[in-house]
Amino acid sequence: MQVHRFGQWLTASTALALAGCAATGTPPLAAGAGVPDAVLARQQQQLAAQTAGQGYGPQAPRDLAVAAGSNPITFAKAPAHTAMNLCNIHLHQNAEHKGGEFTQYAGNGDGAGFGTGYRYSGALTPAELAPLGAGVCPSAHGSLQSGDTIELHYVHSSAQVQPGPTLGACLNAGTQNPQLRVLAQVLVLVNDPGAHDFRHLTRHGMVQGYAQALGLLQNTGVPLEYLGSTTGPAYNEKGSPLQVTWRVYPQVAKVNIASLGAWCQGNVYQEEHAHGVRNLVTLPQLLAPMVP
């Protein structure tokens, strides 16, 4: 992601970490195509080799049903999101995490974050699945259509910041190492004007002195919290150096796909499309134990 506004004071490693959700520039994946399992196995091997003995902390995303982890690096959990500033909202095509109502594997994808991840494992009606004449939020990797799953990330920072484009909005010249917290809500896109309006889910405003997401859902289950990192396919073969407190909601909500399309046409975050996903991190040495 673009971080040039902070280029005068960001370190190179931090700039790279903030770029983790950026598109990789690979062409769209052909229908039914996917790289062989050996490609993903090689990426896992490279991740293990690159992080071995280098002091990387726990990584993300993860299988929420697996509580075990042996990463020795610890850091304090970020404050509650209500005592932090919302700094960025973005979305990934398919869920990066696995768990709850999003356990259907989307396939190996292109090896660069697209066509993979996890999909809503529930059922939708034929009306909800009715495709639009054209997909929404198009990019070089295709567009989103009815029935697709997305993972929405509400990123919060302990720095004195306001919502804006890219994860660079979570930093400022006075706070180069803020605490970060991400609330992750998985959504499924449906052709139904009566479903949630994405523009409502992404509203923000000031509450008791903090920039807050005003449309957070309150009925998608008890969230699971763990210590991890930034995500995105740039980290399929390397560790992310940034520390993040994650809070992932287990239930999926339905969103009117047309409202997402309208949001992608103009928003304060300058988000126009869904980002790719990082491979699920499964190496115990790169996972923190999940403590209830």
C-alpha cells in the first residue's frame, strides 16, 4: 500500500510491512485454475526459513480453531478499540482467517493471494446469489459478484490520527510505533437491498475524543482475540515485523453487494477493490497461543 506521505521518517522495513496488503500485479486467475499444492508448500518452507532465528513475533492470519502456538515473542495487547483511533478500513477477497462460519477453502489460487482463502460455509438462496450485470469493485484480479466472501478489516491505532488511505494513516510523525488493533468481520455479498448496507458498516465519527467505526455489527458472535501481525500476500514467504492485536468475529453477515459497489466508487480510504489474502499461517513457531 502507498506510504509515500510518511517516506521521510518511515524505516524501510516498516514501509514494507505497511505495504503487505498491496496487490501483486499478477493477471486474473482463470476459472477453475489454481497453482499446485507444491507451490504453497514451497512458500511455507520459505516462510519458515526466512523467519528462523530472526526474532519475528507471532503472525496472522490463522485457523481460529487451533489455539496452540509456540512463538516466544510477547507484547502487550492493544487497548480496547474504543480507546484507540480508527485509522483505516479495507477488505480482502475471501476470508484470510479460517473459523466460525467461514471454513470452506476457496482453493490454492494463483499463489499470490487471489483465488484462495476461505468462503462462507452457509447456504444462500437463488435470489441472493443472482448475479449483477457487472461485478463491483473491479481490479486487475477481477471483480466481486453475488455470493463472494470478503473479510473487512477495521484498523485502529494508538497514535493521534484520523481515518485515511492505506495503513500509513495509522502512523504519524509523532508516533512511529503505535499499538495496532484490527477488528475483522467476514461478510458475504448478496443481491438483496434488505441486507446490510456496506456504507453504513463503514461509517465513522468521533466518540469521546476518538475516531470510531460507528457501524460495527453487534450480533456476529463472541470474537476471538489473539496476538499476530499485519497480513496480505506480500508475507507468504517472509515474516511481517508489525505487531497487531486481532479480534475476529466468528459469524458471517450478509451485505447488499450494490452498496459495496457504491462504496468502492468513492470513500475516504481511497479503497477501490478487494485485496488478496495471505496464506494461512500454520507453523507453531510463528503462532502465539490463544488464551481465552
